[in-house]
Amino acid sequence: MSGAGVSGGRECQGDECQGECQGDGVVDNTLIDKVYRLENQYTAYRSVRANSGALGIDGVTVKAYGLNPCKEINQLHHELKTGAYEPMPVLRMEIPKPDGSKRPLGIPAVKDRIVQQALLNILQPIFDPEFHPSSYGYRPKRTIGQNRWS
């Protein structure tokens, strides 16, 4: 996977990734063009890296993915752009609950989390303004405790 913005496990400064991590100059005409844009892929990668999280079914950690982020994100960009991207199966785990029962949990692979975050980066600003003002679930900077009924 490859892209612009990160080289050798560190953030790129200025033009140091030119050649290795370069955009294709395509104009964003559709939503998917915006999703696979290298800038968006790197923004998504940084969000996933900041959240860390467990490894997925492929066994790749966020840290391992970040060893060569230009290569990884350029590859992911290419897969998304050409339609070759296929998400991996989700790693299923069970989390114990206080009552003794278990809650199922699905852990996606790191590259799938990057794609999910890239989609969120593009779609959330479009749809969030359309939500009802009293809708608090899974929305940025909103918690259920902020509603007037809590």
C-alpha cells in the first residue's frame, strides 16, 4: 500500500516522498475518487495509527504496517482505484460481560480499518449535517450524556 505523506515509518516533510509516494493527478469527480485519494488514505492511516488497536486476521499490527507506509498505502490506493481491493474476513473474538455472558467482537485487518476510516472521512461531512439534532449515537463530539434526557 502506498501514498504520500509518510516514508520509512515517519511522516514525510515537504517533497521527500516525491517519486515513491506520488498522487496520480486525477481530479476527484466521484465519491470513490475522494476515498482513494492518497491524501485521504494517509489521513486515514494516521487516525488508525493513533487508535492503535489489535491485529486482524492477517496478523499485521499497526506498527508493522507503519514500517513501510508509502509502499503499503500506495498499494491500497492502487487496489481501491482499480477495483482489486477485497476486504479480509473479520477476526472474531468474544469479550466477557459482567453478567458472565460474552459479547461478540469483530476485529478488521489494519488495511481494512484504513479503508473504513477513509470512507468515514469523506462521508461523515456529507451526511452528519442531515442527522436530527437529537441524534447522538456514533457521532463526532457527541455523547449520549449530552442529550437533554440524560
